[in-house]
Amino acid sequence: MRDARYYLFLVLANAFWAGNFVVGGLIADSVSPLFLTTVRWVLATVPLFVLAAFVEKPDWKAVFAEWRLHVLLSCLGLIGYALFTYLALAHTSSVSASLLNSVGPALIAVVAVLVARERLTGTAVLGLALSLLGAVIVLVRFDGGGVGLDLGIGTLFMLVAVSVFVVYTVLGRFLTSPPVSATAVQALFASAVLVPATLVLGAPGPADGITWLGVVYIGIFPSALSYLMWNLAVRGIGAARAGVYLNLVPFFTAIIGLFIGDPITGIQVLGGMLIVAGVVITSRRPKAAGTPPAPSGSPG
């Protein structure tokens, strides 16, 4: 029972990240991806610094000493990943986007092994193959009696987002800064870049109060609270056990989508099951390998 709160944190964190896909999809036609990304990190910056100071009590001088890597990671994971994800959500469903996003953990595990020059085990190959097969199945479309793949602009944007996040996560392993503190500093750098860009380019913002509520939700819940709950859980039960819970993101996305009238198809269910199975298999590590470090980023 002592660990029960950590599992609750994991469930809530992933539910909030799922909400990012659903809410982002709902307001994608009403606000520009650039404006949404800007407001997201502007709203999250101060809460992240407060959470970092409270939870991690970091040596800020040491954290800012890694500013070059923080700037690179900010451009990749906070700006690039968010922008491409919101661009994707403007052209594809939140369920499809979250399912494609779920391939990321398997790819991260494989790329991390390659970067570390470790052997790629047969189990990891099997897991990656299952995840990729699941992604292909999610993209299957039946049209006029024929079968094809949905390689529309939304799908392409999401695949780019996943690729960017894989690079972001693998490079994040070179940081020594605590994860929430690192995210806070990266959010600060992202805001410093995004605010002038938004003003210069004149990116349109929300035109009504409901859209603003969606923007505020994205800036607070998946951007700040999820990081707090995720990192508290990782500290409590370890990254290996917590990582499996990332598979809840597409599940929650589908459930929330059903409540708002966004149907899920049998093909998506089958593809999602294969992706989840592949991620679980790929994420398994030999006991001798130890516990992997906590991820520095989020899936949403």
C-alpha cells in the first residue's frame, strides 16, 4: 500500500499526457501550432521551476552549466516535438497520433543500445518488429476494395515528431541535471525562442474562451503536473517499472476520445495491442543491466 500513491501518480500523469492529444486535436483548427506550443511552455515554465525547487532542490549553477545541451534539447523535444505533434493533430485523429507516438519507447530503447554500443538482443528485435508492425496496421486504410497505407500529411508530421523525440530522449541521457530541473530550464529557453517568433510571425491565438481553456489545460496538466507526478513515481518505484505505464497514453486517448464521439476502429485496437506488446518486450532488460535512468522527457 505504501507504493499505491506512486501508481496513482503514474495513472494521472499518463491520463494528462493523453489529454494533450485529445485537447490538442480539438483545438488544432482554432489556434496555430506555433501559438499553442508557445503558450504551453510559457505557462509551464514557472510551475516547473517551483516543482524542481521543491522536489529536486537542484544546484541551479550546475544545471545552467549545461546550457548548450539544454538549448539543443529544448529545440528538439520542447519546440520541435510539440510543433510537429500539433501539426499532426490538425490532420489526423488523436487516437492515430497517440498510437504512432507509442512506437517511440521501442525506438528509443533500440537507438540507446546502438549509441551505447551494446548488443541488440533477439528480444529487443522482436519487440521492435511488433511495434513497427502495429504502427503499419494503424496506418492501414481500406478504400474501394483495396488496401493501402495512410501516409497523409498528418501521419508524416507525427512520424517526424516521434523521430525528433527519439533523438531528444537519447541525447538527454548525457545530461547530469535532474529531470524536472532540466525540463524547467529547457522550457525557459523554449519560451525565450518561441515568444519573439510568435510575435514576429503573428501566429493566431484562440478566438473564444473554450479554446483558451484548452490551451491553459495543455500548459498546466501535461506540461507541469505530469512531470511532477512522473518523476515522483520514478523516484518511488524506479524507472523500469514506471516506464511500462507509458503504454497507458494511447489507451486513455482512446477512452477520452470515445466519450467525446471520436470512434476507435478494430484495426486501431489490433495495431495498438501490437505496439504496446512490442514496447513492453523491448523495454525488458536483463537483471544484470541494472535500472535505466529516468527519462528526461514526456510522451505528450
